[in-house]
Amino acid sequence: MTSHAPSSQAIFISDCEGPVSRNDNAFELASHFIPEGSRLFTFISRYDDVLADIVKRNGYKAGDTLKLILPFLKAYNVSNAMMTVFSLQNMLLVPAAKEMLAFVRRSMPAYIVSTSYEQYMRALCDVIGFPFEDVICTHLDLDRYEIVEEEKEELKRLAEEIVKLPMLEIPKSAQYLRELPKRMQLVVKKLDGIFWEDIAGMKIGRVLCEVNPVGGYEKAAAIKGIVTKSRRQLCNVMYVGDSITDVVAFQLVRQAGGLTVSFNGNGYAVREAEIAVMSENAVVTAVLAVSFTKLGKTGLMSFIREWNPDAVEKLDLFEPLKRSFLKTCGKKFPKVELVTERNMEKLAQESINFRKCVRGEAIGKLG
């Protein structure tokens, strides 16, 4: 399928961290509770990119960073309650995210599919008034996993060992492990031993088998489940994402004729999306979503080719939404552009730079 006419069957599905919130909750948890946790998490995130995108390790998917960091959180006595309290106290929403979701839900069913831990998503739903039953995320009960003192000390030692390694640098052109610099190949081999031999052999190593982050193909499966439950079709889906964990979801929706939108995305997201958005404010997402229901995909793509304040002013939108958009985005009009083969790399770099500005350098660099 390639495109469709305006339809009341439209359905909105979005990632959370990026399009709705500015947090990277797992990164922030690691940074707060683990000594040198920001470097440790960044290292594991780079390793995640290698395993998912280059090695293509069997049974591994983008976003599994969220299970690899868990033994280290457990070593520092992090509990479910601590995760929830920390999430509530450090919630950072994209401006107008709550209003955006309210406007979208007025026009169509809306769901959030997120790699984030359940503790964070429950906290976020409480803050923005979004129904948790319409969220699919990573289920985690950290309290059910036991860890002995000897394992805690060994994990702390392993964390110190990891952060002393040379940071993984992945050339853009690399498609196979052998194409990484030799020094980086040795780092990957070292990490393989740490995670899949040392930690996997511990009692706490159960988390590597039992926790299943909702990223990669799990996000795609979640979208299929939502569509089936809603008795709609994939061509009616508008999916919004921003990172490597959204790549398979983008591919699924785009190939079915649905609409794929990168919101302040990194290179992985922009290269798989049909529309790239760079905005400090989330209400632009509602404008695109409501326009999708009124114009259909073909009409929306035509509208984006003329994207400017005057074109938005002329749109047949719910008046409160139009007023909200023009008021909040009038001075800093968001960039919204169709992604093509010709402009893809340029847009990817622009979006990466913008992402770092709105989410911070450390989070902006994560895959």
C-alpha cells in the first residue's frame, strides 16, 4: 500500500522519550545511582548499537541496553520504589506534550509504545494524565531479583573495568564487526566476555534472559497488536519516534503505507522516517496528526511541501489547536520537512544537532 484518503480510522502511536519527554530515564538512573554511571551507560549504549546494527547478535535488539544496565543498578541497591521516586522527581516533558496528546486523543485513538521501564511510564502517565492501559513498555520488577554480596562487589569491579576501556567509536560506514578499528573490535570482545560469560553466569544474570525491553522488533510487534485490537489497519497508523529503537517500527509502518515521523530524531530515526520534525514544542505533532486524519497521507505530504505559518493558518483544524500552535510556535516556527534520498544526510545532521540542543549533549549522542 502507498497512500490513503482522509479516514476516521487513523490511529496515533508514539515513542515516549523524545517525542513526549526529554528524559532518557535509564541513562539518568545510571548516572544518579552508579559511580561514573553516565560513562558506563554510554558505553553500554554504544555496545548495544554494535550488537543490534552491526553484529546482529541472535536474539538481541536495539534497546536491550535497558537490561544490560540492570545488574549494575542492582549492585548499588536500586529498588522499584527508588526508580519510581527518582522518575517523578526528575520528569522533563517536551513543552506542551500533555496538550499535544489531549488534542490527538480528541481526533483518534492514541497509544505510547516505549522502551522505557514501567516505573518511569507509570510516573509519566500520572503527570500528564494519559491512561497507562494505552501504554506498552518494558515490564520490570527489579525487587524480585536476588543478588549476593559477592556479586555486588564483582559487578562494581566490572563497572570500573568497563569505564576505563577506550570509548567505542563506530564509523558510519561500518556494516560488519571486521570493519571496526582493531582496537574497537577488542573492546567489543571484552564486553562480550563481561556480559555473556561473567554476568550471565551470576545469579543476577537472570535479568539478561527474563527482562525483555520493548525496542526494535518488540516495538513492531506492539504496533501490530494495537492495530489488531483496534480493528484498524497499519496503513492508518501515524508513528512518531526518535532513535534506533524505532527503526523496525518505522519500517513496518512505512512499508504498509502508514505515516512515519522523526521528532528531534537521531540519524537512525531520520533515515527511516518520511517526515523529519525539529521542534522545541510538542504541539506540532498534534497539528500533523489531526491533518493526517483530515487530509490523508497524500494530502499531508503535499501540505508539508508548503510548510509555513500561513499554510498552517489556512488549515481546517480544531480552533483551540490552531491557536495553541500559532501562539507557542509563532516565534520559533518548527522545521518540518519530507525526507528524501537527496536531503536525508543533511536532515539527519541537522536533527542530530537540534536534538543535542533540546535534550543535552550526553543524551543527544545516545543511539
